[in-house]
Amino acid sequence: MIKENQRLINQLNVLSDGAIILLMMPLAFWLRFFVMPGGRISVSFGGYMLLALGMAVLCLFTYAAFGMYQSFRRVTILKELARLWVASLMDMALGLSALFLFRGIDFSRWVMAIFLVLSVGALSAKRVIGRGIMRQMRAKGYNQKYVVLLGNGPIAKNYISVIDRQRYLGYHVAGYVALTPMEGEDVPEHLGTYDRLEEILDRYRPDEVVSAIEMEDYKYTPTLIAACEKTGTKMSIIPFYSDYITANPQFDDIGGIPLLNIRRIPLDNWGNAFAKRLADILCSGLLLVLTSPVLLACAIGVKLSSPGPIIFRQERVGRNKKKFYMYKFRSMRVNDSQDTGWSSDRDNRKTEFGAFIRKFSLDELPQLFNVFKGDMSLVGPRPELPFHVDRFKEEVPLYMVKHQVRPGITGWAQVNGLRGDTSIKERIEHDLYYIEHWDVLLDIKILLMTVFGGKFINSEQLK
């Protein structure tokens, strides 16, 4: 049933996209020539509608090529919209190139620009609204994808727990297959043992099989895969070492041998790294110029508030475990524990002016120099003192992974309330999420949440 539903949804998606693209052209035409001043119609309305028809056909083919008409059940809305925007910009570039080649110079560039903004905006809104409707339907038990689960250990139980908490994903465990029944309450039905999997799949005809078997049962994997292949059932595998790999692992190929890279991250790609570094240089340089009056006022205030230097330099550990000096406006009286201790909101070492600039995070502004130099980034895991790094690398699993990227002035952990003397384990979990899921849109989201507050954007709505 899920396959038929998905086909229907895909067909409706294609038809509605085409209709939206066609409808946005007359709206763009009206806005340019009947609302905006100074417009002169050089091409008839019919000519614009023929252009819209051509653009609609081009866009639908491009969106299909970009995978826009497949299930996005496991993909965040940000990634779906990113594909849409990239494809739409490419289509507009192709459309304008075609007009130039065929000498369609009389078409209004303003109409084309308005058409692009309106169509992309409407298509984006449709997907956001559609995602919300589908989530509500799935939470109520509609449009479910039925799964047969393999295994009865901690990995299988964790899978059941996750899809039960996130019912909007629309997965339902019809039952599980394992050598022995699963312990605990509210567990799915035990359908049988591994040697009966083929018979079970023929009887229940699930949409998918998810293998969550433990290491001791891994010897059954060839038999389980063969049963799925024979019955034509899609199979996904949660490896028993899943705790040690990223959310988006990548495979290499060496002489036909698949090689799993468990710690490849998006910023390992030089193009991504270059784009992020370029954005850091441009944005930090601009911000240093714009905030120069504030920097000067803070410097004077710090100097007058208490004896000591204006800038507080503190050694931190950055990318590739290299040490650097991080700059801040001094907000405390000079003390002996500045290289080992965390500060708190009620720290009696703070000066009155220091408390003021810390309340509004103005003490962090000199870190823009760190960003411009390349020691830090605008967004990334917060850098720690060498004292804490030496301590936590022994106590917290995967702690050192954060040093594979540049540290940031703000980060995913910070906008989620994990600042200062908070749970280091939770902070690392958020840092790892950022490192593994990095993209430009996530950086923009974190910056917006930093400026406007963590409640400015609902994280759950963007998944």
C-alpha cells in the first residue's frame, strides 16, 4: 500500500509543481507591468505564458533529475529545499541563456526575476506545508511504512524506541525476527526465527526489512540477505558498530573492495572548506568594520573598570589539536584560575562592566580577529582550554573528533543552551551532530538562532 501511496504523492507533487510554475508567470507579469512603475510591455502576455510553459517542462525534468520526486521521509526539510533552490537557479540560468541565444531580448528581466522569486517561494512553501500535513497524518497512523525488524538486542530496541518517539516519520514495526523472544513490555510481535525469514516475508509482505542484529548473530547475515533478495524485499542494515560511525558514512572503492570511511565529514571536501573559509573572511572583516565603534567603547569601558589589560588572551585548542590564543574583552579581575576554571553567571571575579558586556556577549567580539586570522570560524564547536582537553579526551567518547574542524564563536551546542559549565557529554553530542551534518544552511540557521535566540527557529520543524 505504501508504494501505491508514494506513487500517488509523487504524481500529485509533479502536477502541483507544474501548476505553480505556470501560475507564477501571470502574477509576475501583473506585478511588473501593473504594480511597479515604469514598465513597458514589449512581449505579449501569450509570449510570457509560452515561456512559462517551457520553464515548467524544464523545471520538472530538472527536479526529477535532482531526486525531488522521491520519498523525503528520512531527509530534513532544509536539504530538500536546498535541492529545490539549486535546481531552480540552474533552470533560470538555462532559461536566460536560451533567450539570449534565440534573441528573446525583449522579455523583461524584471518579470524573470520576480517569476523566479515567486515560483521558488511558492514551491518551498508547498513543501513545508506538505511536510507538516504528512507528519500529522503519519502521527495519526496514516501513510505508514511497515517494517520487519531483525534482532532482539540493544540495537533493535533502540530502533523501536526512536521510531516510537518520532511517529511523524511514519514507520511501524509489524514484528521482529530473532532466535529468542525480546524481553520487556510493549514490544512488537515475535514473528519467528532467522531460518523462517523467507516464509515470514511472503506472508507479511513488509515495505522494508531493517537488520539490527548484534555482533554474535552477524553470521546469519548472508542467509538473511538471500531471503530478502529472493522475496524482492528492500533491506537496510544497522551495523553493530553504528555507535562509532557518522550519521552519513561514505564508501570508497579499492579494486572492487568497498571501504567504509567511518569519520569522513562534509568539511573534508575542499570545496566546502573553501566556501566556509571564504565566508568567514568576508563576514568577519565586514563585522569588524561595522562594530568598530562598539569595539572602541568596550575597550574604553574595560580599561576604566579595573586594572589590567583590555584584551584577555587565553590559550585554547583548535583545529588539528593546534593551540592558539583566543581573544576576548577582559570581563574579570586578573586572577590565578583563568587557565583552568570555567566562569559562571554569578562569578564574583566579574567586574560590573564585565557583567554588562557578558550579558550581551560583547566580550566575544574580539574573536572576530581570530576568525579573520583563521584560528576560528564564525560557527563551530567552542574551543576548550588545554587543561580540559587533556582531561575530557580520556573521559568522554569521541571528544577529540571536534578538533577536526575549526572552533567557532557560536555553535550548535551553544544555541541549544549548552554554554559554560554544562554537561560536556551533551555538548559533544551536539558538536558531533554539527560536524557530521554541516552545510551552509545549518551555519545560517545557527547564526540566526544566536542573534534572535534559540526559539527563533524550531529545530523539529526543520527536520
